[in-house]
Amino acid sequence: MNHRVSRRRLLCGGTGAAGVGLLGFATGQTSRQRPRTLALIGDRYHNPDYIRVSLDRLFREVGIPVDYTILYDQLSRDLLKNYDLFVCLRDGMIWPNGYLGPDAYTDYEQGLENDFPEPKPESWITEEQGAAVKEFVVAGGGFYSLHNNSHVSLSSKNYREVVGGAYIGHPALRPFQVRMVNKEHPITQGIQDFMVNDEQHFVAYDKDSKHVILESENLDGLEYENHGRKSVAGWAYPYGKGRVVFTAVGHTNHAMWVPAHFELQKRAVRWLLKQI
């Protein structure tokens, strides 16, 4: 039976994701028979459509079913217990009072008849949700934190503890190199350094340096504020009985599908599920 949740059903809420697609999955099937993945995706700056297109290809090639959700408020212990792998590509912000959009035309904004309030973000994650992710990994689950997801760590101590680091910032899209720091790790073994045109995310890494697998560097000598031109760009480590991977590249499908990076993502999924 196909348990994949359509975007329309997700956007409809109750009868879609909660009633049929995601929460309804715990019906006697066990994820031990075949690994299953839950992907929480999409935010103001990252449309879930492109993320789903990218991840569909990834999980099709590794042969693992994936369920998608944009319902951040439903992330919980009960939801995660149905899965072996949790993937998250979204930041930590919601905008309850609305916004004009990241690509709003200046003329449109100035031409409004009424004043529009300044958009103010709020954090969506609770410490209970952060603890749920932490407990999921401790119990043996895999957690793949992608691209801007390290931003969620700024709002939850539990989430940061399991992710292993937190977002600092990034410059505009521009070319940079991603270098394999640990070439012996199962995720990176045999993969060559690659160039990508993407947001070079600068992140703070909290764990032992031996778990760092990737580093990014702007080879044109361009720095980001006072953080230089290099940053840790990926790590992988065991956590409890489970495993955690973070990789920073991922603002566009072009970046996600750079051949070396795409192979690296497939390896990351397999490593998280203890298949390699």
C-alpha cells in the first residue's frame, strides 16, 4: 500500500496528513520490515515543492519509502515511532502575522493602501519536540539534518544537542568548494571534492572534531562577515543507539543534484540506516 502523502492532502491538514497519511501509518505494519522515512520540509525561504522533487529522486534511488509533511506542529514521539529515519530541511521560523514574501516587488509594497506590519518570525519548535527527536535517535533512529535545518538548533537545547551544531548565517548564492575532510568515512569514501553554486552556510559545530566529514571554502577569497571563507559543512556521528548526519549544501535542486553531492546524500541515508 502506498502511504505517501500528497502535497494537497498535507495542505488540507486534518483529513490529509493527520487522519490518513502520517499519523494513520501506525496500523500494525512495523518499520522493521522495511525502513521508512519521515521528511519535515518547507519554510518561507524554501518551497516544499523543490525539496520534495529532490528528495523523491534520492529516496527512489536508495529504494526507501518516504512520507512528507509540512506540519511542524505535529512533530512528536508518537509520529516518529513509526519511522526509522527522520529528515528535516526547514528552518526554525514561522510567521503567524504574515509577510509579503521573500520576492515581493518593492513597488507593490509601497503601493499598499494600508500599512503592512513588519514581518516578525517566531520559533515553532518546543523543547518537548526537541526531546522527541533526541529520544528517537537515542533509541536507534537515524536523523538527517539538511541545509538550513541547523537554524532550528537556535531555538531548542534538546534539538541542538542531537543535531550537534547551529546556524550562523550565509552570504548570497555564489560558487564555493566542498572538501572531504575525512576521506575514510563510509559516507565520503571515494567521493571527490566538488564545486557548487549555493548558499555557503556557516555553522557552529559543537561535537568532537573527529566527526567532521565536510568543509566548505570560497576559493575566490570572499569572506562572510567576520567568519572568514571556510566553514564546517558536514558531520556524522553515532548518538545513543542511532546516528546523526548534517550536510549544509541544499538551497536549490541544482546544488542538491551535483553528482558528487547526490552520491554523498545517498551514502548518508544508507549510513544512517546502518546499511553501510
